Amino acid sequence: MSSNTTEKAGWNREEMAQCAARDIPNGSYVNLGIGIPELVARFVPDGREFIYHTENGLLGMGPSPEPGQEDPELINAGKRAVTAVPGASFFHHGDSFTMIRGGHIDVCVLGAMQISQTGDLANWSTGAPDAIPAVGGAMDLVAGVKTILVISQHTTKNGIPKLVENCSYPLTGKSVVSRIYTDLAIIDVTPKGFQLVSLAPGVSFDEVAAKTDAPLLPPTIATKES
Amino acid sequence: MIDKRIKTIASVLSDISDGATIMVGGFGEAGSPIELIHALIDNGAKELTVINNNTGNGEVGLAALIGNGQVKKMICSYPRSSHSKVFPELFRAGKIELEIVPQGTLAERIRAGGAGIPAFYTATTIGTPLSEGKEIRNIKGRDYVLEYGLVADFALIKCEEADRLGNLTYNKTARNFNPIMCTAAKVTIVQARKFVEVGDLNPEHVITPNIYVDRIVEVTTPLIESQLIEKGARYP
């Protein structure tokens, strides 16, 4: 059995990404946000095939190239070098956001600053007076993609809950998040609020509830799993 | 005979003057027409409104144009990056205007502008600060915000191959905003990595049909922005 030290409790970044990957159905068209969401591509379950879309005009995005093989004209939305898999296609920004805004992308995995109990997402600006607003494609993704999954630490580095009753930061979208994967738990956004789906190893319901700044429902009440 | 090819980069945009609105292709460095931007710095036109997804990197290309004090206003979706210093400093000092537009709305505004569509409704930004003060309409039970099409006096474009008529192809994700910007400007100016003969491009593979293109200049080995930044280069 694993040790009972608190440092070992919970999921690390890779495990959070792995949890999210398990929930994505075979054949999905997937857009991955920058940061931890990018790790999802490493954990595609056996027997499933996902096709990755990146906003800057590539369907069929593959992993990073070998060192020395980087092409400055083959990049992802985070402006990092990527590859194109066999069967990939390139297209312009109008087409790329037709895929997003027209509801053709099945799943988008994003990071978050705050998520509210009604599924509001804030992930683009702290609203600080000297902040330079930079939204990129986030608002288009949450408005147009069928299922929005969020991977995020449960609290900020200072221990402040990111799952809240109402977001204090400017919103990226309203009532858009379906499910949240944190280092402590998987949580659904339901019409009744946050509902626990499962706990990370060594983590208790009470700990998750204490670190969530909104009511947390236990998993037993009307859990509808796909 | 139609021939849109121009011999020298200096003469390709000599008629851009103060106050012009200019679409600049590219997403970061990919597809950025860096030689045309440097020619615009040499040209010296001021009070420009520039439409691009970003605000440039380091002190070359778009960042150099901004740093040279030629840009009054940026319309973009993401004005910061790990290597962008010029724009943030000017913005914080109140020396440049910013219109922040979600990336998909930016693309659609350009596409609409090029297609003669003056405005459209979109769900993007509903419930966020970016829809405040804009017209909102409920269509079939969902709220949408009115956004206006964008047009420009000039578009500066980077492509891969071009023939004398102005048919264009692109390279990988360097395509990005370039084809839609070709459609939305009064004058579309292109730097091509390679001139080809009319007929060399398979009509099935032409990405930008020549009707959208006005001038083409060949730049066979364009500067690579990230390499310039690594060297600490600046323009001029």
C-alpha cells in the first residue's frame, strides 16, 4: 500500500490528464488547451483514436517533433512546434473556427482560474487594472465545443479554492463546464451544483468539500455516468 | 498581359500612407510577412491601425513596427507572449490603443468583411465583459452578440507559391489568417517564397484565387523571426 503521508495523496498532473483521457469517447475530435490539458494526448486509452484540432489551422495534430526537426511553420495554438499525423489537414482561421463555433469539435480540455457551481469558467484574465487582456480562442471554444472539460489544481498555490459559488474573475463563458479534474477529485457540474464523481487516492470527501468554496454533493445522489 | 509581380520590395507598398488600416497575416511568426513589415517600417507611414492575432515578438517584424511608433491601434486576440515586450510597455504607458477580439470572432469579422457581410451574430463572449455594451439578440432560445465585419486598406500576406496572376498556396500552419485577409483588403500585397509559372499550380490546390491578390513580390529566403530574436536582432 502507498504511504499515508499527505504529500503523496492526490493525483499529479499526468494522472489528472489520464483521468480526463479515460472519459473521452473513441473517435472524438478534441482540442487541448495549453499546459496540463496538453498531457491528455499521452494517455489515450488502448483501442481509442482521437483526432486533435489546434486553432491555428491543423486537424490531425501529432506530438512534438524530435529535437532538430522543429518547423517554425508547423506549430500549435501555444506556438510550440508540433507534427502532423497521416490524414491531417491544414486550413485557414475562418475554417478552423467554423469547426469550433459550428459545434464540430466534440471535446475541449482547458485550464481554469475559477469555475463556478453553475459551470461558469474564468481562465483568461484576473481583471487586474494593469493586466493586458489576452483572450485568444478560449471564448470561442467554450461557446462552440460540445463538451468542456477542465483540468486544474483544486486550489491556487496559496490554497485559495478555485471551485466557487460565483467567479470573481471576468468570465470566459457562462454555464459551459461539464466536468472538472483536479489533483484531489473528479467533480461534475450538475443542475444542483458541484457533485463528486470520484476521489483521488488518499483524499477524503471532507477534505475536498473543505477546499471547495461552494456546496459539494456526494456521488450517491443521482449520479448519471456515461 | 496581367502580371502582378513587382521587382523590388521597396516599391510594393510605397503607397501606404498615414492613417491606413492594415491587416497583417500570421499567427506568431508562422506566416508573418516579415520582409513586407520591414518595408513598411522603411516607408514610415504613421497612425496605422493594424489587425493581427498578436503584437509581434522581440524587436523585429510587427513588434518593430509598433516599437517604431507607427501604430496607433492594434486589433488582436492575444497581445502578449513570452517574447512580446514592445506592445505591453507602450500599452501600459497609454501610448497605443487595443481592441481585444476573441480569435474566432476576429477570423469571422475578417471573413465577413471580405464577403461583403457587414455584421453577424455569434455566441462567443456572451456572459463575458467582452459583450458589454454590444447589441444582444435571442435567436431560437440562445443569446448572441452582434459583431461587425472588418475590412482594411491593405493586407500584408506571406505565402509559399504564387504565379503572376496571384494564385497562392501556403505552407502548413503558416496559412492561418492569410487567406481570409486576402479577401478583406482593398489592396492585397503578398510576399511569396517562390514564383511559379501560370499553370504550374493545380487548380484543385490553389488556396487563394488570384482575384483577391493585387501585388506579389518574391522573397526566396525569408527571415525567421525566432532566429532573429535568439540573436537579439532589432529592425531597423
